Amino acid sequence: HSITSGKLLGQVLQNERQHKYLGQTVRLTKQAVELDVELITRAAECPTCRGKADVCLIELGGAVGDWDAEIHLEALRRLQRAAPM
């Protein structure tokens, strides 16, 4: 699976145009990060093993301090906090 910042932000704009945010102000720290978490979680689903995969390898590219990488970093932080130890 490939989740790029362009695809992510395009989906956020499409959701906003379809009124899925119910008139709320669209913020990258909320809607884009939540969508990124959802997309990563869906990518970790394994249809051949009938459930979630044991391991999901994520490669995060880009330059340090890039604003569009911050969306993905925050999504990964949230997933890490939600993962059982």
C-alpha cells in the first residue's frame, strides 16, 4: 500500500466537499491525522490471514521538519500509543 501526503490531503478535501465533516473547520492536526491512522490501520489488515497482520512495516520518507511529514509522524505516534504492549 502507498499512502502519500498528496493522496491523504486530496481525500481530506474530497471529504470536506462531500460535507463529511459537517461544516467543521478542516484542520490537518485533526482530520488529516485521523484519516492517516485509518488508512494505516486498513493497510495492516491481512485478507489472507483473516484479520490483522502480526507485523506492519511502515517506511516514512521525506526531509526532517517537512510539514507534510508531520501528519504521518503524528499518526504513527497515535498508533504507537494505542498499540498494546
